[in-house]
Amino acid sequence: MHFFLLHTSVLFHIQVDCCVAEEVVVVKVPGLSGNRLVFACTGPVNRDYDDVRRFSDAAAKGIKRALKAGMQRPLLVCPPHSSYAKSTLVAVLGALHVLYTPLEVREHKSSPHKVAVLGVWAKNRAQGEAVTELATALESGRFVCRDIGGSDPERMAAPRVAEYVQAVFKDTPVTVTVVSHLNILEKEYPCLAAVNRCANTVPRHQARVIKLLYCGEGPVQQTLMVVGKGITYDTGGADIKAGGVMAGMHRDKCGSAAVAGFFQILAKLKPKHVKVVGAMAMVRNSVGSDCYVADELVVSRAGRRIRVGNTDAEGRMVMVDLLCEMKEQALQEVSPHLFTIATLTGHAVRAMGPHYSIIMDNGAAHRSGNALQWQKAGEVLGDLFEVSTIRREDYEFHKGKSEYEEILQSNNLPSSATPRGHQTPAAFLIMASGLDKHGLDSDKPLPYSHIDIAGSSGPFPGVPTGAPILAMATKYLEL
């Protein structure tokens, strides 16, 4: 790679075009393959508010321009930066995000790829192989996450998600178990079954619980137990999403999609000494004559009487019994940590804006500094987090208001109009799953963290981001 030639060409272009720092430009460079260079500037990267996303943003813009120029074999050049150890990897991931082709498009086009090959420049062969191997593994996880999370509510209805996941993990170290029988769902996961009640009358929309298991080689040193919200379509149920806000609700399955995506990374990288247990709660929140309604009393797996306050708060309902099951299993595991991942609240977007995941720890997780560790891990590859805290007011909010119920599922307002609207659901999940019996004041405290990806999961229209699996991989797989 003739960097002097590139440097000279860019400097010359800057002299005749003052927009080079702001816009992507195509520069004619005789001697280069194709005789052209697409230059995408990161802009400053050393200010207080700059982060590694400058590199992925620039790479994404550059690849988009390269595609418009008809390039089929682009070479991505991102020289290393002293302040960002993973800048090249981040740039590659930014380019790969643009090159993703949606599942429905792949299934109906003769060529599923936008380019023939993406080249990556590196200082030497070893560095190049390391970057491409890691990028390929991480992108394979985001690929699975996008396929599930971004596909429409029929292509990725619950039974078809199960089929897709079984196909992805065939002949891999990941074990897949699918629970589909209604009697089992009603017995083991009564809150999920309540949400499924209406959709269950349509066979192609019937719920599935997809369980995943990965056990790395060697003695287990840590056990991750992850539950994902997988609402294949959210009408709001009887508390229907009116006024045009239902559009885009096929993305309400991005939490479960992230669980599957993380397991795909595990299958590729095969980390040792870690056990990961996953559960994807795939349910459609339909509306109709048999839908669950506000005022119903549902007894959770943990034996808690729950008063339904809002059928549009279905995400916490489909996860809570699976979280309870994880809690039961966690008591026998080595160094367990429980998680829920969900596009749960509009309040998360209002509080932190788009692009940022939110993590909240219970007492045991907070004591170990878990949330701040996730936030730090997210900064490495640009999968960014904000930290929120579960307070006493959040528990008070969900206490039963009469002797009929122990727990109130939700109020009847949108979360975005509810004070602490993204924190209170975490308290509900703790209370209704029985995790409140495993706090710091118990004999067996269990670390638990709730992750709301409503803001970070991606735009609609647009392509899902794959959040938060890059941060998760960084933290637990020692990238």
C-alpha cells in the first residue's frame, strides 16, 4: 500500500475542495487499483465527546459511496490510532453493517451479496488474520441478530424463528431446545401463556420458548444466564397501539435476537471456562376475542399474584417466568449472573435518546460494579451504554394496590409518560420472578442486570444494530 501516494492525493484534493472533512469524496489516484480512492474523514477524534464510533461512521459512509461508485472489491484502509486500540476492527464492523442484506431480500435475489469481497488493510499478515477472524465472528452474531430482529412479523413469527435458530446452530457447540406445547407453556410460564392466549388461535403465530446452551471447554468459571424479549409483533393487545404507533413493532423481538446473536459468537469463538444459558421468549401480542386484558389476575411461576394494568406491558410478562426458571437453576451454577435483554420501554429512548443501551443492576450485581464494567466494555467497539439505578420508588410503584394482588404489572400510561418509566420494569421483574428473595439481605444473593435496548436496537425504517452483543462479547470473551 503506497501511503505516500494516498497522503499526497488527499492533501491535493483538500486544497481544491474545502468539504473533504465533512463529505465523502472520490479522488482519482493513478496507480491505485481502479485508479480511485474513496476518502471518508473521521473528523476530530480527540475531543471530550469523541469516541470510537467516529471510525465506524466514517467506514460506513465510505462503503456506501463505494457501492454507489460501482466498486465490487473495495479495500478498507483504517490506519491504527494510538487512542483507539480497536479502531481498525470497529471500522470493519461499520463497513459490514452497511454490507448486510436483509433476509427477505437474500431469499428473493439471485445474489445475496452487495460486493464480491471486502478487503482489509493491516500492517502484517498476522494482524490482518486476527482482525478478519474476529470481525467475521462478531459480524456473524450481528447477522443472526439482524435476521431475527429485522425480519417482518410473518417471516419471523415464533415457529419460524425456532426453525431458523435450529438451522443456525446445527452441528455447533450450541444446544437448542424448543418448547411449543401449550400445556407446558401454561404450566411452566403462566405469564407468557397469558400474552400468547390470543395468538395461540392462529397456528403460525403460536408462541415458542427457545432455550440455548453453550458450555466451553475446561472447568466453568462463570455462568451467564440470559433471557430475551421476543415479541414478534406488538399490537399492544387490548390496550391497542392507536394513532399510527404500531408500525415498526416487529422490532420488538430484538432482545431475543440479541440472545441468539451472542450464542452465534460463542459458537464461532468457542471461549473456554464459561457456561451460557439462554432463553428466547417468542410471542406475538395479538388483539382479539381471546386476548388477555387489564384487570386480570395472573399467578407467576414464582407464585406471585399479578394484576395486569396494561396489556401493552407484555414484554415483562413474557420474560418474568423464564427469569424465575433461570433463578431456580442459578442456585446450582458456578458464579451465575442473570440478565434480561429487551426493547422494553419508550422511556428508555426519551431518557437517553437513540443509540444508547441502558443497564440496571440489582444489589448483588451493583456491589461488583457490573454496570460500570459493561459501560466500559461498550466503549471499546462503540456499543455504548448508559447506567441507571433501580431505586426503592420503583419497587413501591409495583406493589399491589389492594388485597387481591401482590404485584401491579403496570400503570395504564405509556412508559414515556411515567416517571422512572424504564427503571420500574426492572423492579417488577425482580419482584414477580422471586429474585427479591435473593438480594443482598439473603443467604444466596444472585446478581441480576436488566438491559433496555429500546433506543440502541436500531432505527425503523432501517437495519437493526445488533446491540448489545458487541459490548457483551467484549466484556465476557476478552476480545
